[in-house]
Amino acid sequence: MRSARSMEVGVMSNSAIFDTTLYQREIFFDDLEKGQTFPPYRYRLEPAYVQAYLKAVGEDHPAFREERAAHAAGFEGVIVPPPAVLSYGFIYSAMKRRPPTGYLNTAVSFEFLAPVRAGAELTLNLNVEDKFIKRERKFIILKAVVDDETGHAVACARIDCIFPA
């Protein structure tokens, strides 16, 4: 059974795509442990978010905007561009904090496993896959898996970070 905390749904106002109040505080290397799991973060890919994403990246494929074009392309309806499904705003929201100023992403790999319809409610499951120090650098490896309403994985990411000393 999920706790009330794990049932939170990302809130989006007209003025912002993400509720940045969720991640105003920084999370530091010493705050993270290998195997640590964050509470599931639920969010909905609202049409306003999708439209803002499309505008920001200059994407104009009709399957992302029009039902008829999406059906013609073999989808059940308008779909979300894959990179919009799993953004750092959602990852930071799941952590309820953000990495400190000065951290670096050294590698990021994404896998998009299934199309996601606009308006879909998703659940982001995030954990610390690894934590280690190598050559005096502090490494954190995050693993994110996004599930759709039926519990099937639609996207995943592995994010390698170096935290400041």
C-alpha cells in the first residue's frame, strides 16, 4: 500500500512548469546512501507542460499536437515527446531537493520504452544505485524508472554525477 506521501502529484501553475518549492534545498553527498530509495513521485503530463516543451525545443511533429496525425502514425492519441517524460525537474521533485551548486553530470543515459499520451499520470521511482569516491571525487549514480498508470515502465534513466568536495 502506498503512503499519502508517495501519492503526491506534481502541481503545475500557469506561471511555472515545475513546483520548484519542492526542491529549493540542496542534497549533499553525505545525505545519500547506496541503495537509498526516494518515495515514488507521481505527476501528470499536462497539455500545458507538453506545449511548453514543444515550443522550447522547436518540435512541430503533428503526432505531438493533433489526434488525427497521432492516429495516422499508429498511436492511440496525441503523444508526448520522449525526453519530456523524464526531466530533471521531476527527478529533483522526487528527491525533494536538488544537487548542490557545482555538481556535474558526467554521463546520462535514457531509455524510452513506450509512447506516453498527453495527460498521462506517471510515477517516478528514484534510487541511489551507487555511491563511491574515486581519485578524491565524490560520485553518485541515480537510477530513475517511470511507470505509467498500469505499472508498466515507459522510461528509465541512469545519471552519473560528481558532487563537489
